[in-house]
Amino acid sequence: MATPPQASPGYSRTITPQMDSLSSKPDQSAMSLSSGAPRFPPPISQQDQIPSPSIKLPTMLSPANGVKTGSSVPHMSTPPGPPVFASPVRPAAVPFRTSPATPQPVAFSSASSLPTSSPPYFSNGSVELQQQLPSAIEEPVPDGKSPCVLFSAHKVLKHKKQANVPSLGFGVLVSPGRDTSPGPQVIQRDPHRCHDCGAYSNLYSNILIGSGQWQCVICGNLNGSEGEYIALSKEELRNFPELSSPLVDFIQTGNKRPSFIPVTDSRTSAPVVLVIDECLDEQHLQYLQSSLHAFVDSLPPTTRIGIILYGRAVSVYDFSEESIASAEVIPGGASPTQEALKALIYGTGISLSPMHASKEVAHLIFSSLRPYKLNVPEASRDRCLGTAVEVALAIIQGPSADFSRGVVKRPGVNSRIIVCAGGPNTYGPGSVPHSYTHPNYPHKEKTAIKWMEHLGREAHQQNTVIDILCAGTCPVRVPVLQPLAKASGGAFVLHDDFGEAFGMNLQRASARAAGSHGLLEIRCSDDILVTQVVGPGEEAHIENHETFKNDLSLCIRMLSVEETQCFSISMENRHDIKSDFVFFQFAIQYSNVYQADITRVITIRLPTVDSVPEYLQSIEDEVAAVLIAKRTLLGAKSHSDAIDMRTTIDERVKDIALKFGSQVPKSKLRRFPKEISLLPEFLFHLRRGPLLGNIVGHEDERSVLLNLFLNASFDLSLRMVAPRCLMHREGGTFEELPAYDLVMQSDTAVVLDHGTDVFIWLGAELAADEGRSAAAVAACKTLAEELTELRFPAPRILAFKEGSSQARYFVSRLIPAHKDPPYEQEARFPQLRTLTTEQRTKLKSSFIHFDDPSICEWIRSLKVVPPEPI
């Protein structure tokens, strides 16, 4: 492969956790396009999202994707992830499919868009015109390298039939808001754009230094630069960031943006409104109060906070009362009236107040909360969550709200509503009946979902993100509440209780930086067709024909712009490619947290090849696996769908071996291609793990995981599919090993990071030594916190001993390799060679027999010979 894999089954790495510098910093919907008409890719659908953490390792570079909190503690770089997944052989169902207007192919005349003095028009990649125009930089420029853009391969097959094998596929992961280190080149002026297709000038553009004209790499059109690119030599062109870097940010501030706030910490003044369920039993309430007290202590002093409780009515707390908890009460059975909202907003009370003036009052309010007193089951208690969110939106808008029109558009910083829910919305607008057995439940649920989605879209128009954090044992009716968070660009998270993980997510949700008014434009060479997009957005129909005559870009409206989001984009060859390179350009337009208009332009060039082995060698297993997994999971809406998708993965492995593998001598079997030997392991983890396997029991939990995964960053997506396994060693260091059950050695402690869960397993022999076990557990917890300090949602961290009932959570996520022959075990898990005969015998005798196949048994059951481990 072009780049060595970050963690291979036969390779181990030693890591030392930074125990002294540990700090818990806060860290943060999806869509899909299906292929349609010849020249315009298909529509998009939505889902939810999540982020990922990191450790700094000397041998690899992996971008951090956490939340910035202003802390002086350095960001950890995300560690190389475990294996990744791949996409289904048959097309996956695309949720929320829309039918975009599909423009027909445009016929180009030979000189339709060129000045009379310019050469005739040639399609992109034409040898003639490329030879006439010198490139901006004579030295070779890097192909396919940008931290925000990860291609599944660094080369593209020229032949359409070979390139468009659906079992393997080709695509790219785009992280529009990802922080880059070093930061991008910043340009405070308008970009130069192609007059024909709207693409941006870039480092691959050919420049006529005498006239300053530049040739578009997407359509081949020759454009003027208003004399800006006129230079005496090619060296002078290096002074233009867009002509020397694949990633640049164009920024507009000041007079061009009346709402720009030139204050360094302006985003910390954005309102955060807590909407809290008051129908909680005493035990849950105690945990919640503890989390709320810690939350307000963590907020910056300039952050404005609002506190709303909801049950059968909505209570809006007043910060003007310093010695008592005082609230305005609004009935919850219907949407609040204009009169009630005016009385609340124009009254004498203070509903939003900066933390430096209201921290003590907030603590007083949280301490005054009381448990639910009536003898009513949790699921049957009246909760007017919908009305409470409507009231929260109104107080965020404040006196400027135009109640006569309903929807308010007000410039300024982004706001956030955080709902702390312990049960379903069963009263007022957007509610469902208490019981599923209600005769009209399906209709009422459908109506509630529609209402919640509309409210989420209204919040999005008002630059307000709604995060819903649920906890407890009462089902919250995920299908009803999830659209509210998704449509606003927020997150939906389930917790076991209102304890540590909930409190951490409360803090990280408020600290998450979110840009707004995001638009992603995708442009490719004519040879490439975008067939599917998965990520937190929806297709946007932008009419640019008055400005750009032949703009065939795919536009996606992003619900929010955050570091922890990612778009998965699948592509195909339109036809056989004749040129030596193909070009991809991604333009992200958004307003950042300081209300400055940003246009981020990323341009990538990939070489084309005829050789299949050369193409396979360029594949990034991890990226290819994540792309395949996201495509596959679009079709896994229910448990029965998930079972079908497991079969799809089996068929995919067989098809890849058939199309790209080699024939085993004197046999009908095919050997899986050695160039992508990590891919089957990633796919095996995917089909066994929580996303497609039987680990997750409840459909609500599976639905939330699915939506988080479809929007998650590359790092977190990788971790959710294939866990990362780290064994504790003497001296506080950790050795990274393959996630096989052979790691369960009784004298060790192991950390297993599976994205939304982190497990600490303590061997029985080590646990018997009190001193050693205490040191090992402390080191493991420190490492777990370092791994996840920037992750949102914060994962559960569970610790248990070998043989305990909870240990099944750990064992079920490891590949069962104990039944394999010793030579295969050693080949895929080399650490075994360091064990004595006695230790290996003890390890072998510790396993309980069960029917789950090992990865080698699974691959052989598909009539495929497993690839040799690297």
C-alpha cells in the first residue's frame, strides 16, 4: 500500500499514557445520495453523528478531531485505528431519498466560453491544451494529500469495468470543519472562479504568466484573473496561497459581514439553554443534580445560560431573584401563545444571564429540584418536551422575535439547547400516547415525528442547535425525538444514567463549536461520477446558471459545521479514462463561530493507472472500510435488515476475491488479494460488532448508534467498527495488539476502545495481586481518559475482572482465535511467541468453547483463502 497501515494484526506498538498531563476536555445528522442521471449525482438523506479522540504516537500522523476549549493542554492526535470496513455488493437502500432536478448533459461548442484570443476548448485532461499552458509550479506537486480529505485509494483505475466493481468501490471521506495542523493558508479576498463551471483556481491550474489567465482543471476553460496572476516568473506565483497549497481558506470579515463579532472569545457568549425533565425518581435526580452542578462550574464566565424545566407545564427560571428559585410557569398542553411569550420576554424577569452573574443562582435552582411524587409509572408521566423547546427558542430570540410571523431570522452567534430527558414526550405538541397499545398509536407517532422535524428545522433557521441527552431506564421513543435533534444539526445520545458519562457529554455539548449556513460543493473531472453521499446534510438546489453557465457541481446543505463530522462520498468512472490525472475539488462555504464567512477550497489530483495490482497497492484499507461500512449501514434500519447486511458483507468478500484475487494452484478457490489484507478483518469486526451484530439488544440503541456512525468523523467511525486493543505492560506502558481473544492473558490488564464504549479488563492472576492490580487499573483508566478526552459523545468506561458477568461485553467484541491452529495464531497474533509453554497452556485452558467462527474459519466458509497477515 502507498501508506503503511496504522495497526496491523501482526504488528505491535508501545504507548505510554500521559498521566500527569491528563485533562478532560469537552469535545461533538446523515444523508445519502443514490446514483441517478448520467451527469448529475443523486439525492441525499440524513442521519446523526459523533466524533473521536486520540493519542500521540511517534510513528504516525493522525489529525485531532476534538473540541477546542482554550485549554493550554496540547491536543492529542488520534491514534491509528483498528481495522475498517467496506461497502455492500448490492446497492444499499438510501433513506430519505429525494428526486433532484437532473440537468441533461451540456453540449460544448469549441469556443463557447473562451475569449477570442484563447486556444480552443478541450475537455479536462486534454494533452494539447495542457502542453500549451505552463503549470503554476514546475516542481511535482503532491497528489491526494489533505487532512480534510481521505481517498480510499491514491490512484484511479482507467478502465471503467475494473474501476466500477461495487464490492470494493472508490470514494472519499470529507471532513469540512476538521481542524488542520498546521492551519490552512488564509486569504482575505475573493477567490478566482471559473466563469464556466464555478471551480476555483488552485495549485494544479495552468497559468499564462504573461496575461495572468488560468485554465480550470475541472472543465478546461481559460479564465482571466483581472491581471492578478501576471508574473515575471513562475516562482512569483508561489506567493499566491491558492497556487501553492491544496487547502486554502478564503475569509470575509468586517464591513462585508455586519454581524461579525471581532472578539476572541465571542463564541463563549452564545446562549446555552438547559431543558430539563422534572419527572425523575430520586435516584436519577441525584445523579442529574450532581452533573448539572459540575456543568455550570465548567462554563466560561461570559456564557449566557437559561434553565427550563418541563413536566405537565413549562417552568422558565428567573435569574433576577438571587436568594430563591423563582420561575414563570406556562401550560404545556399546547404550543405557547404569543401573549404568553410576550409576557415572558418583555416581563421583569431575566431568562438568560451570563455565568459570572448567575452561577450561584443556577446552583440554587439545581439544588431546589425535587423528585417526582405521584405514584405513576415512568413511561406514563406527562412530559411536554415539545412545548418546552418552543419556549426555549423564544427566549433565545428575545425581544427581537417577530411573533406575528412565527419564524425569526436574527444574525449573531449560534445558540444551543440541551435537552436532559428521562422519558418520552407524552403531553402537548409532538407527543405520543403513554402506551404502544393505544389504538391510534401509529398515526399519532407519525404526526409527532413530523412535528418534531418541523420544530428542528425552525431551530436550524434560527441558528440554534438542539442536542438531546437521554438517560435512565425508561424508553424515550427514539423515532419521535431523534428528528428534532437531527433537523437542527444536533446530536442525540443515550446513557445508562445521569452520572459521569452524561455529565461529561453535557459539558462537551456546550463547548462544541458549530459553524452555520454550511454548503458543500463537489466538483470532479468529467470522467468521474458521484453516486452516493452519506453525512450530516441534505441536497441543496442552487441556481448558479446566471453566474456560471455550466455549473454541474453537487451541492449539499450542511445542518451544522463541526470538526467531528464527515461526509462519505462514493464515486464511479463515467467511462474509460484517457488522461493521466483526474481532479477533485471540494468547496465548503460557512459562517464560523465568530460569524466570519469562510470558503474552504480543497483540490486533489490523483494519477490514473492501467495496472490492477498498482491500484490495489494504493488502496488505504481503513478509508475503504469506513466507506463500505457507511454504505452498508444505510440498509440496516432494523434488526432484520442488519442480518441481511451481514450476508451482503459475505458476498462482498467473495466478489473482491473473485475480481481482484488470484487463483489457488490446483484448486477452484480464490485467494483474497494480499494488497488489501487488512480489509477482511475490518469487515469481520463490522458484521460481529454492535452496528450489525447481536451485541446491542434494543432497537432504540441500535438506531442511535447507526445515526451517530453515519455522521461520525473518520477516526471515530473506524473505532466504532473495529476496536483498538492495548495491553498494559510493566512500567505503565501499553502494547497495541490485534483485537483477538488471545489477548485475555490472566496476568495482564487490557484496554479495549470500541468508540462509544471503552472496556478495562483485569486478568484474574493480576487481580489477585492487590498492589500490581491497583497500579494497572490506574494506568488503564488514565489511558482510557486520554483516548477519549476530545470525543463526543463521551463513551462509557467500564472496568471489570476476568470471569465476571460484565466481562461478556469485552469478550463479545474480540475475534475468537483460540480455536485456530497454533501456526495461524502466531502468524496473526505474534505476541504469543513471547509466552512460555506453561503460559500458553494456561491461556488455552481458560477459554470456554462456543460456536462463533474465527476470522480464518469465516473466510474459508466463503470458499476464499485468507490473505497472509502483514
